[in-house]
Amino acid sequence: MGYAGARGRHAGGAGRRPLSLAAWVEFLLPTRCLGCGGVGTGADAGPVCPGCRTRLGELPRPRCPRCHHTWLPEAGPCSLCADWPDVLVRARSVTPFLPPAPELIHGLKYQGWTSLAPFMGERMARLVRLEGWADPPGVVVPVPTTPGRFRERGFNPARLLADAVSQGLGISVADGLSRPRESPRQVGLPPSERAANVRGAFVSSGASSGVLNHQHVLLVDDVLTTGATGAEAARAAGECGARTVSLVTFARALPRDPDSGGPSY
């Protein structure tokens, strides 16, 4: 059984009409939530049930004003973003990397549930709108994947999210960066090795890179763990002419366990 976008059943008493094809599909393959596996999300809810939507809570406070890492001011400078390039002025995430966020991200990245991207991307766009930055972003740029991973999946999850964020904010999306070099996945690497693994991984995408000149770039990715990938992509965007970069992700790993709450990413 799996997710089916049925529109519901026809019902009635005497003289009722026969069930539509969509209603039969819903009967035989009930709509299942990709967050909890529950049946009956409803056609309007899409692949995420109302219960799972309400479980996507905010990041805990207090937070670093730059990266929103859980941080106490009396502890000194934030350890997560201290080494980030100056061009990366902030990072924001919709929700902690706790259920149902890991299940949704896994469904998008590894199970091909691309229908999740509009819901996740709209949440990300809503977060940016609520932030109300004085200097709003002018272009949305997805964190690129490698050619090998693109062939493996057939799509770049970050690009699907970026498309939805772009639509939600009413600004253009551009593939201003590329990632030509294959490298080990960040998944499972200790924090001390993640920065080295992505160092120099991102470059200008060529013709599209000009759209970054003098822009406030909104960099889009699915998960922020240590920030190594986002920081390196932001560094490359700065080298391509970006004036400033903000990073937005759907989920954020909590400091007590970078890969908590499910599969690591």
C-alpha cells in the first residue's frame, strides 16, 4: 500500500452513482502518511497527515542569532558558526531533525517521494517570510548534488525544495553552483571530517553563475547537521559574486546528537 492522490468517494442513498476510479484507488490503496504510516491523510493533506504537520515543532531556545544553534550567550562565541565564511550571514531551519522530519527527508531523498517537496518547501518559504529580513533574498540557489548522485536518483532533492521555496517567495531559482567532483557522502562521517570532505567541492556552474552577482542568495538544502556543506557552498557563492548568503533547510540536527532521530544525513 502507498500514497495515492485520490479525491475521495461518491456517496449517497437510493440511486447513488457508482464509485469513481479515484475512489476505488483510495479504497484499494489507502492514502498513507509518509511521516507516520497512518492511513487516511485525506486528499487535501497530501502525503503528510495533519498530526505529523503539528509535530514539526520549532528549534529549541535560546539560539545563536546567526545560525540558530542551541546556544547560551554566557558560554562565549557559538562553536558551530564561528568558522563560517563572512558571506554566510545566517542559517534557519523549519524543524529539529526529530520524527517525523527524518522520515519525510528519507522519503524524498531515497524513496523517490518527490510529492513531499512542495509541502516541505512551502514550510521553508513560510519561515523566511516570517523572519522578515530587512535585506530580502533576490535569488534561490539549491545546494548542488554530484553527477553520480543525480544519475542515481534522477533528481536533486535540494533543487525540488528550491523550486517550492522560489514559488512560495515569488523570486527566481537558479542553478548558480555545481558540484563536479564525486566525494564520500556526508552521511556517517564524524563532524571533524565533514568540512574536509566538502572543501572545494562547489564551483560556478558557468553561464548561470552571473545571476549571483551582487545578490542576496538564499541557499536551500534539506538538512543542516554541522553546517559544513552549507558553509562551503556559501563560500563558493561568494566567490561567484554573491553579496551575502542565507541558508534555509527543512530540518536541523540537534547538538546532543548530530544524527539523532532516525537515519543520518
